[in-house]
Amino acid sequence: MNRLSPLEAYRLWSKTWDADLSPIVALEERYLEPLVPDVRGKTVVDVACGTGRWLVRMAQRGARVFGADFCLEMLACARSKPGLAGRLAAADARRLPFPDASADVVLFTLALGHIVPLRQVIGELARLVKPGGWMLFSDFHPHAAAAGWRRTFRSNGQVYEVENHAYRTGRLLREVRAAGLALEQIIEPPFGEPERDLFRRVGRDDLFERTRGVPAVVIAVWRRRP
């Protein structure tokens, strides 16, 4: 299996990201969507926004949206979506071009494992959150990584692995607390029946049965006290 750096991987993956069937993304969206606060009239910043999947949803809910990603090819896909042109920045999550306390909601989804060091990126995300604001987070679960799962995708008939650092949940919680945000909720779901059909459609019913008891993603909500 070819192993790629995150930037190399997402340059290639951008061609099919929106069309790919991803049980991880489906699971994450199923659990994270209900946790999104009321964003109407609020400013939402999506860091590592990729092709803009969450930005589109937030804009539809009435938010003022801005996104940043380090991959120009992913940003090009996002830019083609309604309402996102002119609201996207090419930027590293460790050095963001947004002012302090500029966001009512910061989104950071399925990206932390691709970035080091942990403390620097958490500090940068927390810097953006206004008093009373929220940070919504998701990532590949460290238990899944410990069980031998890999972050992979297919392109032109080949399977590629994306470099990933499996940060322990306890360490993540300590770093965010040290950055000044208070934990509101954390969820660590495994795959369930709603994802079964995605496995079936790619011919991996067996994989669903083997993985269904292992936490696949970690989802957390933090808030900066008013």
C-alpha cells in the first residue's frame, strides 16, 4: 500500500472526495450534526475545511462562514460551491489568518491526526473562539488506530494510506482545557446499522461485522465561558 503525506494524499483525494462512500464521514456527520448550536447570524470558521462539506451546511443554517485548508486542490472544490467563493483561505491550521476571538463556532473535523505538534494546533484553534463561543471537533479514534485501522482512500484503482498520528483522547482533553475551553460533551461511537449499507455497497460486509464494536471516531464539543 502506498503511504502518502497528508498534503500529497489530499491533493490526490480531492478529485473524488465528495463522491466517495466513507463510513467514517457518515458516522461523524450522524453524531456531530445534532450537536451544532444555533448558528443563524453567527460567524463559523471551519479549519481544515476540505471541500467545504460543513461550510455549506452552516451557510444553509444562516451562518457567516469562513474556511481554511492547506490543500489548494481541496479548496478549489470548495470554492465552486454556492456561497463559498471569497470566504476561503489557504492556510496551515497551526498559523491561521483569523483574528483572536473572531468566531462564534470553530469547526475542526477529521484532521487533527494529520497535524503535529498537538499543542500548537489546539492553541491556534482555541485562540479563535469568542467568549461564549464553541469549538466542535471530530477525529479518527485512537482505539481504531490501535486496532490496526488505517486512514485510507482509493484512487485510480489503488489504495493509499494517509499519514496519521493517533493522539490519545486524554491528552487531547488536557491540551484543550489548558487552552481555556471547557468540555461540554464527548462521544466515542462505533459504526452502527446506519453505516452497514455503506460497507455493503463497497463489498465489505465482513469488515462491518469486525469493526462494529470499536469506537471509530471521537467527537467533542467545547465552550469558552462568557
